Amino acid sequence: MNAVLFDMDGVLVNSEDYWVEFEREEILPWVVPDQDVDVAEVSGMNFREIYDYLEAEYETAVSREAYVERFSAAAEELYTERVDLLDGAHDLLERLDDEGVPTAVVSSSPHQWIGWVVERFDLEGEFDHVISADDIDAASKPEPDVFEYAADEVGVPAAECVVVEDSENGIEAAARADTVVVAYRIDAHGDIDRSAADAVVDSPAELQGTVLELVA
């Protein structure tokens, strides 16, 4: 394998622990109060596309503007104060750099949110590319568009890219892009379908070992 593409939420930082609870307990009951929506339906999507999805599938009870304002405020607090970086992330990125393997963050989050994480955890310059779904006018995960775009950006065929993902939508998107998918199992997502992944890992150490083995 010739490149490694890391999802941010749930992989590089443990934000999914917070986002899943926020979406389940606050956002979904507020936006679609008369519906019982499984948070797995929207996990991994760009937050603006979550609203579009809910509006199209269920009918929303709040305005897009109010939704964006509430989600954005939660994001700033989350990324600047609450999340933790994946154990061993700096070491893994250094070892990939030493091996000459290009790396990228590939996230459904906006660049501003990614920037908060990069600044807080001293990741500036650690990745060869920082890619947001906002960079392209295409469908969000589980569609493969963002990973196909990322492969083009790093200059490596998708089939030679390792993608590390945690959500069901993200795993499916990476698989549909024909990448090699490492699914990082986290408690926040529970028993989701990870069958599309090429490997499933349960800890930061196992994640690091699997990625390094795939690029060796």
C-alpha cells in the first residue's frame, strides 16, 4: 500500500463518543421530534448533509440556520476543549513519514473543525494533505466520492490506499472507493456492520500495527 488516509472523528480524535450522544440525545429529537431515527443513519456524514438527509427523509421541525448554529457551537467546544488524540498518533505518522508513505486526513467535517484539531494537538505539517468533504461538490459518505478525490489528491490509485474509518457510512464509502479499509471499532458505534472492511481493529496499538503491516 502506498498511502494512508485517516478519518478524523472517531479515529484521530475520540469525538464520536461525544457526537453520537449529542446527535442521539439533542440533535435528532430536536430536528425530527416525531421520528425515531437511528444515529447510525447519519454517522460519518457532513453535518450540513445530515440536515439535508433529515429534511428529505423525515421532515424537519427547525430551520437550517438554527441547526447550523447549534451544531457549530457544539463543535468548537468539542474540538478545542474535550476530545483526546488517538494514542500513538504522532509516532504512527512519524513512522509512515520515515517510510515515505504519504498521509492525509479525510474528513466530513469542515476545514475549520479540522483546523481546531490540528492546532490543539500540534499536527501542523504532520499530514501531506488535509481534505474536507467541503472541498468537493459531491455526495457525502456512504458515497465514495471523498475517498476517490483524496486518492487523486495524494496521487495514489485508490486500490493502493489504506483508509482508517470507524463509522458504518465511512467504512462503506471507503470500500466503495476500492480502497483497503481498516475499521476501527469504538464503543460509540456499537454493533454496526463492519463487514465491508478488510480488517477490524479494537485498539490504538492494533490500529498502528495493522496500518504499518499493510504499508510494509
